[in-house]
Amino acid sequence: MASSSYISLMDLASGDMFNSPQTPERISRVMTVPVDGGITDYGDFDSLSSECCEKTIIVANFLPLQAQKDIKSGQWLFSFDEDSLLLQMKDGFSSDTIVVYVGSLKVDVDSKEQDEVSKTLLEEFNCVPTFLPPDLQKKFYHGFCKQYLWPLFHYMLPMCADYGNRFDRLHWQAYLSANKIFADKIIEVTNPEKDYVWVHDYHLMALPTFLRKHFHRVKLGFFLHSPFPSSEIYRTLPVREEILKALLNADLIGFHTFDYARHFLTCCSRILGLDHESKRGHIGLDYFGRTVYMKILPVGIHMGQLQSSLNHPSSSTKVKEIVAKFNGKKIIIGVDDMDIFKGISLKVLAMEQLLQQHPELQGKVVLIQIVNPARSTGKDVQEAKREIYESTERINDVFGFPGYEPVVLIDRCVPFYEKAAYYACAECCIVNAVRDGMNLVPYKYIVCRQGTSRMDEALQISPESPRKSMLVVSEFIGCSPSLSGAIRVNPWNIDAVADALNMAITMPGVEKQIRHEKHYRYVRSHDVAYWSQSFMQDLERACKEHYNRHCWGFGFGLSFRILSISPSFRKLSIDHIISVHRRTCRRAIFLDYDGTVVPHSSIIKSPGPEVILFMNSICSDPKNTVFIVSGRGKNSLSDWFAQCENLGIAAEHGYFIRWNRRSEWETFPIAIDFGWKRIAEPVMQLYTEATDGSFIESKESALVWHHQDADPDFGSSQAKELLDHLENVLANEPVVVKRGHQIVEGVTKGLVAKKVLSTMISNGEPPDFVLCVGDDRSDEDMFESISNTAYISSLPVSPEIFACTIGQKPSKARYYLDDTVDVLKLLSGLTGASSSTTSTSNTETEVSFESCA
């Protein structure tokens, strides 16, 4: 039964859930390209010629626009928001790329005006607005996103009603409805064969599923700008599987730091059972035949905009005011949003501790804290604000005097030219957040301290004078790893933060200069254009195989995913294989047992009468060499197939081989001496004792270390270590060490197939027909082996090869059958073909033999 958290996508698409009005009429699918400096509307997107430029669709919660309604005329006025990251990232795209934005406006637009506004925004700004009904917007953005998801991703759990909002299913449904509306708008303006779609941040994590369901081969990237929490935190999310599966419908998922990516991969492993691997330096997850890649790169700043702000006349004026007001004092600058995670109160307390421990700094150091308006509302924000003001007032009362306030709070909307002036004048910048996805304040501070000629003039310094800056940053923010010259602190350790501030303002100038130059080189070379260009290059690489593979969509609701299969992978035609069977003379047939001949779900594991009948009939044809290849023990298989006189059996993955009931059991020649067990078992025992939930299975031919009941991460890590350890200690022993699905063991089925085929060739009976059917990972070695053996130079002609897996899934096999029922139909067909061959006359057989020789 589906989880109650799964929501029907079709129900969400209808909008009936919230009785909310439909969005405005469908926007025609269009592309706009610059012509003679203007924008031309080409109308119907589907009619565009193949020579048209590709588009990049940038999707975020809010459009990079400022909107204002003229009170007198009643007309809407729009302009680009130059501070928006979405707008700045265009610098990383090629000049012929058309950029279309999809998102919401930050203002409410009356439903009667929405069609006209949509047309204006599309024609003049290449923006497609998603008008969410007010009730839906409240539940989606202020409810699920800001009051639940955002705190959780910043490691804040709703332990009680007074401390955070608990999961509300109505808000979750609103989140899905909003994501569906965004997806519908993207579909209207996207050509999936050419365009790239780049979705941003946690507001739209369900969107990839809605989009992938409509366009199976859409080129889709996603970037998370917030932290991704550790699995211990994320697993408390009631809809944890749904969100992970939705994100995995993207082709490339971006994170600011490796820590965030590692947390995501750990969640995929623990919750979905998916393992990742590094492919030529790129981390990827194999998800139903698709490789979902990870991108780890912190976002940068827009150098041009910062330098323009520094050259603004208002910045120079403000710098002169600041220098005059704080003459002779060292400025420590902090710029943060008003929220509970920015650590502003901890920063103020650290300033208090600094003045207590170093009285000589009183009157000489000032902390200027700019507080940006809060992005969310709630009691916790008000509490944080009250605490900041109380602490500031207390510190100023104790350490201040006429003409000196140790802490200056600027609690208003400050234009960037004014912030740039404060950055340029500050000896040190402190970012003390307890948790933050990225935070670009340190980057902006570094660039402003580098200055410009106009800023040098305002500060009355020589253009040749060395540039200096100091940073004190929390180790819990995304930019921290990239700032190797900063003083990293634990924001909760107030004493350590106070010591870091003292170190920063008293450090020798030469060291400040060296640290500044190191940071400036990084910030300048890793700007926002570099970030967006690098992401798009990786997205193109991740999508290059889209049209080289077959794709099928399956699954309901947020469990929808794409099965991606090689074009050569197709269902095995029983009629075709019977036809080939009849015209060939020497046949090798390999059949797995569990999951192939007998269903995994069957309580009775022994073969039924029908299977025995089919085996006897096929084996009665002297042209057929038939083997059951299984991981089961030789005793069980011997008992079950005692009635099959000519059937070959390979037990324990081929360590024991018997060509027919009359022959003796052979052991695989690589390990007739079991002396290696005395070496391997103590090593495996050490890992078993150290890994709770693991155990050793002892077979005649192998030792198997199971870790499926151990902690997923620890078990996987220990298995890799054990594999490496055993390969070293058994390097000179006649044994193969191999890792399977949550096991480490020895002989593989691939060696069985190779041995049988090689024996047939050496006996002068090279096969011209090879059939191999299996259902799991152990059979993949067999599929690979028959393909390789088939083309060795000793064969006169290449045989007909049929490697067949059970179920439609990524495989080295070229064919599939749906289930064991299909396998029995295949065996039935082969039985009929074999019976017709053996019932022919001796003359016919002789003619047939001569024609095949």
C-alpha cells in the first residue's frame, strides 16, 4: 500500500484541493531573440526552426524583478533587480543563449490583471510569472517552506509546540500544489530537445518529478542554496523519501560544500539503499539506469556590480562620513539578516567579552552591526530581535561613554552603496552564523577592501598602498571552506570568538595583507559567472546520453521515476529464439535458479514437475549442453534435479560443477587447496566483531561476509576495507575476492560460463548458440563472460548470443523477460523445439549434422 504521504499528482494538478482559482490562461509557447537590439516575439514555439538558439530556463521561487504599482495611473511598473543572483548568473552563459525566468512576483496581482501582467513580463523581461492564490502562497511559502522546511534544514527540530512548527500535511499538499503550478509554467515555454532547465533552492524540491513526468528527457539541473542536513536530522522529515526521489529526477544536483553533498548521499544510502561512486572525478548515483551527478561548487559574487557600487558617488560620500564619525577607532563590521540562525546575539556577546578581557580596547574598537529585514515572521524572530537589543543596550551602558558606543545597531533597509562604504572602512568582518547555506558577506567585504581608485581617494590612501583585510567566520557556513586565510570559529564558544576578534584587529599588517591577497585571488577567479558556467557545463555533460537511451516512466505520485535502458535492450522474442535454436547445431544454455526458474516469492524452493519435465526434454537433445548455475549448495541442487540425468549443475556460484548425473563433482581449479580459508577467516572475524550486525557464512567453496543488518554507512565502509585487506593477504593464494550486494565472497558465475564454453571449444564442439538467463547481480558476470568468450579467435564463426535478464532494469544483458512465467514459456518453447529435433529420422539427423559441420 502506498504511503499516506504520497499525493496523487493528478489531484494536485486539478487545484481542487484548496478550492483555489486556476492560474491565468495558458501562455503561448514562445521564444524571444534579440534583433537589432530589440526583442522580437516569434509566437508559437513549436513552429520555430531548428536553427533557433537554445534557451536556459531559470526557475526560482521569486523572479529577479522589482514590482510597484503607480497609485495615480494604476499601472504596474517593473524593473530588473540588479542584486538578484538569478540575474547576475547570466554572465556565465554564452552570448547566444536565451534566458527565460519562471517564478513568482513579490507582490500580489489581482486576478483580473494577471493576463496583462504576464504578457508584459514575457515580452519585456522574458519572465513567466506563477501567480499563486494567496491562501496557497501562505501555506506553501510561509507555512511549509519557512516555518518547517527551512528550520529543519538548519538543524532546528520542532521539539515542542512553542519551539518551531511541526509537520502539517495541508502545508505539504500546498507545497506540492505550488510546485505543480511552477512545473506547468515551465512546460509552456520549454523545448525539451534543446532547452536546459535550472531549478533553484528548497522551495521547489518536488518540481523535478512533475517536470520529468511530462518530459522524460528534459535536461534538468537543481541547485540547493541552503544546507542539506545530516541524515539524523533529515530522517525526521515525514516525507523524506518523497523529496529524495523527487530530487533524483534531476540530472545534476548542486551543493555549496562537500558536507552538504555527503549528507545528501548518506540519506540516499540509508533511506533509499542507493550507493554512489566517483566516475572520473564526478560523483554519481545510479538510479534506475540514469546517473544522477552531484556538483560541489560554492556560488560567487558579481565583481562588476560591487565595483560599480564602490565607484558610486554616494559610496564616497558615505565613506567620508564614516571616517569622520569613527575617527581613530577600528571598525568591526557585521551584516546579517534578522533571523535566529545568524548568531547576531552571540556576536554581540563576543564583543562584550572582548572589551572585558582587553580594557585597553575600550574606546578604540566599535562593532557596527547592520541588520537586514527579516525574511520570515514568527515569535522566534521577535525573541531574537529583543535579545539583540537588550544585549546591545547593556554593553553600551557598561562600556560606552559620551562620543563612544561599542556596538552600533543599524536596523533598517540599507542600500548596497552604504554597505560597501562600511565594508571599505572596516578592519575586520565577522560572520558568526550558527548555520548558513553559503553567505556571501565575506566575499563582498574582501572586494570592497581591495577598493577602487575613487574609493582610495575618499579614504585618502595611495593607490599603491597594500590592501589588508581580516575575516572571522563561523565554521558552520558554506563559504568557510573556501576562505583558508580566515580565522574560523565555533560561534557558540564566545571566549574563542572574542579571542579571534582580538587576533584579527591586532595582527601585523603584513600578515593581514598576505591573507587578503589570497582571498581576493579566489573571490575574483570564482565569481558568479564562473559558478554558473561551471554548473551548466556539468549539466550538459550529464545530459549528453539522453537521446542515446530508451526511457520509460513508471511509478505513482512522487515515486515516479524514469527507467533508462540501452537502445539494444529489448524483450526476448520466444518465436525468434526457437527459430535460431532449430537452425543451430551446438548449443550452450545457462539458467539461474532462484528468481529465474523458481520465483523468489515461492515458499517451496524446490522445482515443480513442470520445470523437471522441461529440463528433461531440453537435455534429451544431444546438441544441447544445459547448466543450472546457482549460489545454492550442491546437495540441495542434486536432490531437486535427481530426475534430470543429462542436466549440468554449477553449485555455489560454480565452485562445484557436475556435467550430468553420472559424472563426479568437480571443484573449480583456482582453489582446490582450502588453505586460504585459514588465512581469510581470522581477518573476516575481526571485521565481524568490529561491525555490529555482520556475520560470516561458511560454504564449502567460499567464505561470505554479510553486512545487510549492519549500519548502512559503516557496513559499506567496512566491506570496502575488508575487500582491500583480503586482496592483500590473499594475493598469492588461488582464490578470487569479490564484492556483491552487501556481501564479500569468492568464485563468480562468470567463471562457470567461461569454463563450460572453453571446454566445449577444446573438445572441438564450439557452440553456435548461447543462451544465458538470470535475474540478479551475480548473473551480470555470466552475461559479460558469454559475450567475451563468444568472440575469442578460436571460434570459426560468432555464435548467436542471448543474454537475458529478468525484469526491465539496467543490465549487461541485451534482452529481458518480464518474470519467471515468461521463463517457463521460453523453456516450453525450447522443449518443443528439442522434441522435434530428437524425433526426426536418423537420415534426417545425419543430413542435418552434415549441413552444420
